[in-house]
Amino acid sequence: MNEQKLIPKDKFDLDAAKRLSLATPEQVSAVATPLLEWIADMNWPVALEIIHVLPKFHKELLPSIEPILLNRENDIIWKYWIISQLLIQFPKENLLTLLPIIQEYADLIPHNENEEDLKEVSLDSLAWYNKRE
């Protein structure tokens, strides 16, 4: 399958989740960042579908997630969705490299509502990570 077919065509391309579920790790790795762009708004129908498939490829997505979270120019809400909806589905041991970034957001002094939301979800994520099982 061509990797480009894994990327939704629009926010209603629900078949993209089906195609994604059949993809190989190598295919997902090739289009990781464009795939992650589709969870920038969890109100999109396609986002609600692919969010359940993406964790299967956590190893392939992590190299793309770190720069997204680090880049100050990226949308705060996109970062919010990555932390609140995606990372909590990853194995905890795979999140070690992201913990300092999440901690930085948890320590943030918010200047607006979006930054406040990012701070809160980061605090929640750290609490979840540190919780004993």
C-alpha cells in the first residue's frame, strides 16, 4: 500500500482508519507527522477513528511527537490532544524521553485559556505516569 493512502483526504475520510490499521510500521513511520496532524482537532470525525489505531504504532510515532511538542510555533491545542488523547494510550516506558517536555508544560505560567488547558493536561499526564499500578 502506498503510504500516502494512509493519510486522510479530509476530516470525513473514515476509511483512513481502516487503511491505517492494515499498515506496516515502516509505512506509518514514513508518514508519521502528516498522520499526527489529523488529531490536531479531536472534533473531526476522522480524528475520533484514527486515535484508536495510532497507539499500535507508538514506536514509529514517537520520533515525530517530540519535535511537535518542542516546537513553540505548533498549535497548543494540537499538543493538548497529543498529550491527553494519544500519549495516555502508549506504554509508559516509551514516554521517558517526553517527560521533560511534559513537565515543562506542567510548570508553565499560562497567559491564556489554551495554555491553562495544556498545563492542566500535562499535570494530569504526569500524575498518570507516576501512578503505581
